[in-house]
Amino acid sequence: MARQGTSPCSPPDSLAYFSQGAPFEDMFRPILKHYIGSTSMLQKFLAAIIAEEWARMYDETAPPDASSLIKISPLADELSAAALVWLQEDPPAAYHEMAFSLARIHGECYNLLQSFSTDCKLPFTAIPSLGSEIDITGEKEGCFTIEVGKKAVGPMFDRLKDMLGRTKKRELGIISDKRLKVVSSIDHYLEVKVQHDIRVSAACAAAFVAFKSTPDKVSPIVKGIMNSIKVSVTASCRNFRADRGIERGER
């Protein structure tokens, strides 16, 4: 439950430690640097939110003529740079949290193609290999990726279907129904991926703006801020973000 007078999106009290000097900054440095560079969507998202809150709290307590946080704090400068790199580069192929879903899709694709052998009696050697391990990064040769999954329900499936000719119509109808379920799983996986991308980019854009950094190109920052509107889940969170923007505009 949120504390009285605060938004459910408000930062934890532990963030106040950041305002107490270098020793506390050194305490949080390892975990924040790990989180901002993590393959986990949640960890990267949390690091960006904490960074934004830290910048906001500094602005609220610092004297009017004080230097910006990134000029006096190496950690703040590093987090700001990491947020900008994220906004300027292409999103990753997937996130750590998506590994379980990819493994499930791997199993579904394997069973789908094996059905041509078990149900339609095609030679086992005709069934394409999908790899025995999954790879969410899409960089390892011979591993199952979401791109391999797309091929499994696309060209691989079509090639095996064509090998049947006009026989096994009943079996082919059952396999085609299986294919639709796998396609749905792949579509959902890709939708979740897009939502993760938007959430992280929105949080990184908010953190970068809060640090008052100046990018060479503003388009990635603008895109990230606009994405933050798309991912506001509750009215309280939307109001929380809007209030922040108004407060910064008034400064």
C-alpha cells in the first residue's frame, strides 16, 4: 500500500541516501551499474527509475545556483550516458525475462513439425532441426531463436505440407490448427517484447531528461518521452508523470 499523500509510483525512502554524499553513492554504484547494463527488462527499468528519482530529489534540495548532478557525481554521469546509449541504439533481440516463453515456443514448434512424422508418416530425416538450446540474443549459431520459430511456422511448415501432396487431409487439418496456436504464441511473444522496449525507453528518456543532459540529437529522447504516455497503466501513474513534467517546466 502506498503511503498517505504519495503516488503508488513514488520512490522508496532509501533513495534519500543518495543525498547524503559520496559514501552512500559508492554503496549503490555496483548494483545500479549492473542493473542499467543488465539484460533484464525489470532491472534496467528499475535502474532508470531510480536514476530519475535521484536527479529529481537533487533538484529539489540543491541551491538554485548549484551545478547539475551529472557535473558533480561520476555515477550520475555514467547513468545518464548509459540511458542515452540505450535510446540511440536498437533495442535488444529479447530480455532475460522472455527466456521461459521462448523455451515454451521452442517446444511448441518442435512438436508441430514432428507431427508431420508421427501423424503423417513423413521420414524423420525430413523434419528440420530447430536446435536443442534456445538463445534469446539471436547471436548463437544452431540455437533456437524467435526468428527460427517464425520460419518453423512459415517456410518449414509449408515445405513439409507440400511433401504430403493431397493425402492426409484430416491429419493436415489437425496440424494446421496446431500451427495457429503456435503463431499466436509467437505473436504474443513479439507484443511483449515491444512493450518491454517501450517501458525501458520511456524510463531511460525520463532519467536522461531529469539529469539535464544535452544530447547531440533530440529525436531519441522525444520518442522515449512519447512512449512513456503509451505505457502508463493507471491514472495515478499518468498523473505522477504529468506532475513531474509540469514541475520541471516551471523551474
